[in-house]
Amino acid sequence: MNHLFNDGLPEAILLAVSNDQYDPGESDYTPSSLNSAAYQRRLEKDTEAQLKHFKDSNQLKQYSNLLRQVQQPASKRIWALLGSAVHYMIELAGDKAEHLECEHRFYGTIKTLFGDSKIGAQIDILDTINNAIFDMKVTSTYVFAGGIKPEWEAQLNVQRWCVWKESGRVVDSLNIVAIWKDWSLSRKHGVYPDSQCSNLEVNVWPMYVTEAWIREKVVERESAMQADSLDEVTPCSDVEVWAKPTKYAVTKPGASRAMKVFDVETEAIEYSSTKAEAFVKTRPGARTRCEGFCDVAYICPAFNAHKKEYSE
């Protein structure tokens, strides 16, 4: 979904971020779509169908109300725009080195009880001399300390599988080329990138593990899309919503920092009872993906139920 409203961007930038040129080719699924939650994709599909129905039947009030809930500020697409620019320059660079295949899409077919599904992965850089895949990411330095994201590891292994299925080549090395959008020389201490661009090695899975992962994800998504209604689809898991658990901080009045933080409320209460004037402050958990990275979060029954539970 890509419904944007202008939150103050100049016209040229607005047109640029609205001009999404991404083309999945002949793919039924891509690594990104396999990484996204099945429940989210079904909700997006239902929402688009509802928007089209309201628009086609001239129910403009209902259309406007729903559109308002799923519109996103155009400024949220700025980093995606810079990422697209990086990929464009990489594609041009590939023309100058014969051993580098840049922005080439490879395909593989997976068989499930729902039939054949075509998996397509566009490889940023395939180095045919060093037998390596490189994937470009414009990202934040906080990723460096946390290590490779699980979804990135899955994405690159699916890319490797697609290269193998189409060409027979077994790639030896998987790499993230991270361009740190918030890198600063003044912050260069501790666990921090040495420069504004880093090469991060990614774990290589056995092919049978990758194929089993792809098959499981395809079945989840096909089941969700063919269900009679969203109610029959399993909501996003804690992993899929990037959940942060609720914490219980024992603190004192006027203190800037907690004395101790607990995962279990009863343990926090017990500890606070041994400290003069101490009390327990609840730090509610968060669903990071829902709150900042999902286009349909605020019409999502599961997310709204979560918010209601915490408000109560």
C-alpha cells in the first residue's frame, strides 16, 4: 500500500517519493513479501478491495474515511527514496565490471499443497568471481550493535536459493553492505561502525533449510489469502510486530533513573517493599512495527485490541 499525503515536502520531492517504480516481475512472492506477516498482507488486500468498492460505487464518504486511516505522511518515504537512488547508482556501476551482475532478478519455483508458486529475488550485486551476493541497505547505526536482523538473513538466503534454482550456481558468501544514514565521527566509540559504510557477513543456510522456510511462508500466506475472512487468519506474532515486553521499574520520587527494572511485576513489588519510599512504575510494552512501520495498523483489529487491553 502506498497512500500518501503531503506533510510539507516540496513538490519535486513529493513526486519522487510517490513514484514507486518497484516491479516484482513474474514473482508470486519475493523475499520481502515472505518476510512480511500473512495477517498484515491479508488486511492490506481487504483494505484495497474495500477502497476500490467505495470508489467504484461512488460512496465517497466511506472512501474518504477509510483512506484517511491508511494514508501515511510522504516524509516517511524519504529514506526509501535514498535507498532507491543507491540501487540506481549500483546498477550503473555494474555496467563497468563484467563480473558484477547488478539488479538482476532470479526465479525459483516452490511446490506446496496450494500448487506452484514462483519466488523472485532481485539481487543487488552478484559477484561472479568471488561467488558472493551483496545487498545494499541504507539503515541506522543501532543495527550495528544488534547484529544482522533475522529478516535480512532470511532475505539473503532466499536470494541465494533463487540464484541456485535458476542458474545452478551455489553462492558461497552473503553480505549486507550497510550505508549508515546517521553515522557520526563524534559518536565513534564502543560498538560502532568504523566508517559510513560497512560490509556485514550473513549466515549461510543449507539449501534444504531455506527451501523449508520458503515453503512454510508460502503456505501461511496462501492460507491467509484464501481464508473466508480476516477472522480466520492468525494475527501477527510478537516477532512479526517487533514486540518489546512490558517492564516494571522500581524507582523513588524525583529520581531520574530506576533503581532496578524487572520483567515480572510481582518481583518488582517484592523488591520495592524492601526500599524506603520506593514504588513500581510500569513501562508498557510496544509493538514497534505496528506503531511506525505498518500502513494498516490503525484499522487492524489485533492492534486495536492490544491498545484497548493496555489502556484498560
